[in-house]
Amino acid sequence: MNKNIRQSLFFLFLLFLQVLVLNNINFLGHINPYLYIAFIFLYPLKEKRFTFLFLSFILGLCVDFFSDSGGIHAFSTIFIAYIRLFFVKVYFRKITSDYSFFNLKSEAFGAVFNYVVTLTLIHHLIYFSFINFSLQNLSIVFSNTLYASVFTLILFFLGTYIFTKNK
Amino acid sequence: MQQILFFFQKFKYFLFFLFLEFIVLSFTFNNLNFHKSKFVNSANSITGAVYTILANSSEYLELKKLNEQLSKENTRLKNLFAHNKLISTEDSIVIDTTKYYQKYTYTQAKIIKNSYSKPFNFLTINGGRNQGIDKEMAVVNSKGIIGITDQTQNLYTRVQSILNKNSRINARLKNSNYFGTLNWNGKDYRTVQLSDLPRQAPLKIGDTIETDGKSTIFPEGILIGTISKVNTGNTIDNKVDIKLFNDMSNLRYIYVIKNLHKEEIQSLENTFNE
């Protein structure tokens, strides 16, 4: 129960951090980090994935409500939530029985870095492609993906560094 | 039957994933159509309330600038008023107030959520149906146009900004009455594009662009910006770049303009088309 409350508080914290602070940064005019996807990285692995997929759907949709983007955030968030398991298998070499013991903090930094970078890049690429919604200006899509990913990753690793040192 | 059940059992997560993605995609496509998004927009009461709190607190930081803007606008309006008074005292002009029909009403509102960095930008304002705001009304401030209202709820309204790739607004040159369509290519939030101008229209850098009275949404003569770049080549749509008077990244108080003759004009135009 305690775990559930902590998860939901983390959910709300990330949502409000995203819509009230991070969406208004507009670094160099248009670059914003999308840190709410940290929820996808840090949600515990479970064999049954319905709750996880549904929660990522709700999280994405809430961000969409605030930023008037239809369902673009939700689309990209559900996508990385679904393919997360594949990358866990590739980078951490886990099998089904390892899921309950899996914790991102106890893994090697290199593997965690690869895992987070891949998912962030996929999320941002889908998000900016849909935001652009045409086959023109593809260079803008790629440059936006790159800049926003770097921004998100810096914030994510900084955040995890700070919060693990405190314990 | 067994096979079908086995199939569902095996691919249940993938099917659930596809189901969610399908729902979300339908929201996305609806959102890109003008005033078709029934569900996902920031004009509902929860997001509106959150943005109101945010706007109220951040407003204090810009009070000085807002006051200055208000005082400038007052000065301009007072000058206009004094000018009109002078004309009306001449004896040859008879003003018959019984023949005067008001065409527009203005409602004041505040922007509680602004966005300008995406290709499809929307604003949220803190006035809705209770304040008499409906969809397809003009949104302007003292410096120029801002957008058109899109989704209305009871307390909040979503506005399609002129910085939206779907935005099409009728605009003209101030010194000659050649008109074209104002749209945005999604790149720079300081410049918009005016296309479909006739080839013989005289274009000079620095010319003022204003709204044309031909649409039922915007009144005539609301300022938009100045021409910043003219294409000399033979392009099909004869596009010119326009630098906006408004700084779209820094907006607060706005007016929503209601056209009282809108229904009549539209009913006339519809019968003409048949």
C-alpha cells in the first residue's frame, strides 16, 4: 500500500512539474525538457502490464490536456511503455523471474544510460514528428529531438543523482 | 474457438497497447481539425483552474509592463475620441442616432496559458460561455490580432493562435486595399506569412498589414504587422513575410470581439452559394 501511495505521489509530482514548470522553460525560444517520462523508466517491472500501460496512458493524456496537443504525448508515452520490456531484456539481460528484483539504481551505469537514452530518443522522435505533422521541416524535427533529449537526459541524471545521494 | 482464445491470451498486451494507441490517435487527429476536438483541450474546468492559479501568481511580475501598455492604449483611445468630437461639432454633419447600429461588442479576458513554440499553438483564456464568448470570435489586444476562439466551456475558452498552421485570416495592405490570406509556416513566432496577394499589389518593406472586414470574425482595420521580406522571384502564391506588432511570447490581457451581424451575414452568404 505504501508503495502504491508513493507511486501515485511520484506520478502527480512529475505531471505538475512537467505542466507548470518544464513546459514554460522555452530555452533558446523553443526547447523544453519532457521529464515526465521518468515515470516509465522507474516504474517497477511486473509480469502483468495492464496497470503500467494504463497509467502511462493516463499520464500522457494528462500532459496532453494541459498542453493542448491532442493525444501526442499519450501516444509516444504508451509506445515507450510498451517497448520498455524489450530494452530491459536487451540491455540488462533479465528474464521473467528477475522482474520483481529489478531496480534501476542497482544496475551498472552504462546499461542504465543506454536504456534511458534509447527510450528518451524514441519518445522525443515520435513526439516531435507528430507535433510537426507533415513531411516538410524534417530537419527541425531531428534537431528538436536532439536538443530536447539532451535537456531531458541532463535533468533525469541530475535528479537521480541528487535523490540517491540523500538516502 | 480455442485458437482465438489462445491468440487473445498470447497477444493481450499487444492488443491492449494497440487499443490505447488507437484511442489516442483519434484524439490527435480530432485536435488538428478546427473546433472539432470535443474532449482533449485545456479549456476544461480542472486545467483551467490550475492555469488560473499559475497566471494569477506570475502576473505580479509583469504589473509594471501591463500598466504601461494600458496607459498607452488609453492615450491612443482618448486621442481618437477627441478627434471624433472635433468632427462632430461641425455644423454640416448630422448624426442620427436612431439609424446607428452597433456591429461589434468587446469582452475583456485574460490569457492564462500561452504557447508559441509549437507548429500548432493554442492559448487558453479565462472567459467562457458565461461571459458570452462563443466559438469563432476574434481575439485581439491593443497591439494587434492574436487569434480566433476555438473551444468554449462555461468558464474557459481555448483560442487558436495566429501561430497555428491551420490558421487562415483575411488580411490586407493598409495603404491599398489588396487583400490576401494570413497564415503561418510554423518556424519563427515573430513572423507570419501573407499569401495569395495579387501580383500587381505594390509591396514595400515596412508597409502595414491590417485585417480586412470581409470575414465575419474580425472587424476592419485591426493591426497585424509590417512587411519584413518580399519575394522577388516568380512564386505561385506570392508570399510576403510579416513582422508582428504583438510579441506573441508575452501576452496577458486581451479582448474578445463578437460580431452582432454574423448570423445575418452568414445566412446571406449561404443562400448565395446554393
